[in-house]
Amino acid sequence: MDTLVHKLQQDHPNLLFTVGETLCWSPKRNQIFYAPDEAPHSVAGLLHEVGHALLGHHTFKSDIELLQKEVEAWQKAQHLAARYNVRIDENHIQDCLDTYRDWLYQRSRCPACRTTGVQQTQRQYHCINCGTKWEVSSSRLRRPYRQQAAFTSTTKEAGA
């Protein structure tokens, strides 16, 4: 891992690589935290976070946009892996993306009728089936709690 980090630092001097407990990209600091673990998934994760950095991923406005950025970062990680002669297991990539897909699905399920809703704002969803609105946590790292918002449900018009 040290050799790869050294090469990444040389090739991307604008990025700061810091040993940490949690693997993540901090756009505010232009810093990537990583564990000095030699496991293949750790190396893949490091390249994934570098992918976020190189793609300029700073914020997201919707859950689906976050998922898209995750896909883009994994694609960039695969390009970087080829450049640095590293192999990233495609199953690992899909497992990681599945965590986001599952997270998005759980957040989007209507607490009243269990139909998939539509995201209205970063924290609010709306059910097109029953009209329920609910809020979700702003954190992408937390369990998807859904709390029905104190909004009035709109009634469906006849023939709609």
C-alpha cells in the first residue's frame, strides 16, 4: 500500500493522503484518508476515493445522483487500477454499489403503502401512489429511518 500511495502522491501532488481509520475523500481538505492495509479491498477503496477526488465530486443533490457518482468513481478506480497494475474485483465493486442501491431503495419506500416514492428534496420523498410525504436522514452513512412528515396528503382526482 505504501508504494501505491507514494506513486499516487507523486502523480497527484494536489491531493493529501493521510493514514486514518476510515477510508474517505474530504473535498474540503483535498484529502484522502486510508488505512495502511494491504488487503485487495483496501487498495480498491483507496483508488475509488482517488476517483472521487479526480472527478471533482464534492456534493450531491439527490440520492440517485450520489449513486451515479459512486458508479463514476468506481469506473475511474478501474482506469487507475490499470495504470498502477492493480486488479479490482468486479464483484467487490458491485457489492459496494449494492450497499448504495439498497440504501436508496430503503429510503424511497413509502412508510404508508410501501410503494417506491419520488425524491422531492435532499431529505424529502413523496409517494405517487398514496400521496404520503416523508423525511429521511441527511446522512448517507446511517440506517435509513423514515419519518412521515406532517404534511397533508393530496387526494387523487377522479380519472387521474
